[in-house]
Amino acid sequence: MMKRFALVMALSLASSAYAEDIADVWKAKCKSCHGEDGKAQTKMGQKESIDDFSSPAWQKHESDEELREVITEGSSRNKKMKAYKDKLTPEQIDGLVRYIRTLKAK
Ligand code: HEC
């Protein structure tokens, strides 16, 4: 009984630490172009007309699969958006897709 409780505690601690990690990955690897809030109000964002990830219309238009594909393989439309498959794990990429969903303007 106690053992099971300890396991559940360990798992929930691990997942909250994980959520923080993803925000850190975004800040370290994505923010410079996409902005902390995903609105792409950065030099690169303006130059390359990067989409505003907080826009509800954009959020609706892009499926999770499409986001995952661009992050994994890079954009076929714009070389500035590089492939992250060698730099991030599939779990981190999934985490980033979920993170991008949290950027949607309320
Ligand atoms: C050097 C600048 C740069 C960095 C760093 C960068 N991106 Fe991008 N990203 C772009 C550009 C430019 C585009 C627009 C590509 C296009 O028009 O297809 C883009 C497009 C995207 C798209 C697709 C948007 C759409 O509308 O289809 C996603 C998702 C994305 N980036 C996620 C990320 C994530 C997650 C990271 C960090 C791991 C990241 N990007 C890091 C420049 C960058």
C-alpha cells in the first residue's frame, strides 16, 4: 500500500518537472524567433512573417500532426525553421506541440 502511494507521488512529481522542462526548451530553442508568447514579435518573426501561434484561427487551422511534422522535419516552405529530430526526443517534440496549444489567446 505505502509502496504504491510512493510510486504515484514519484510519477506526479516527474510529470510536473517535465512541464517545466518543456517551457525551458521553448525558451532556449524556440523563443528567439517565435517569441516567449508565440506571437513571433521578434526580428526573425517580422522578417519571415511567422504565424502568430496565439491566434485562435491559426490554432484551429493547424493539426497536432502538422505541428509535430514541422518541428521534427523542418519547414518545406522556409529553411529558417530547421528540423529538430536530431536535437530533441519525440517526447520533447510532443511536449512542444502541447505547449504551443497553451499559447492560444483566451
Ligand atoms: C531561427 C528561427 C526559428 C527557430 C529557432 C524556431 N523556428 Fe519555428 N519557424 C520559423 C519560421 C521562419 C517558420 C515559418 C515556416 C513556414 O512558413 O513554413 C517557423 C514555423 C514553425 C512552425 C509551423 C508554423 C506554421 O504556421 O505552419 C512550428 C510548429 C514551429 N515553427 C515550431 C518551432 C519550435 C517548437 C521551435 C523550437 C524547438 C522552433 N519553431 C524554433 C523559425 C524558427
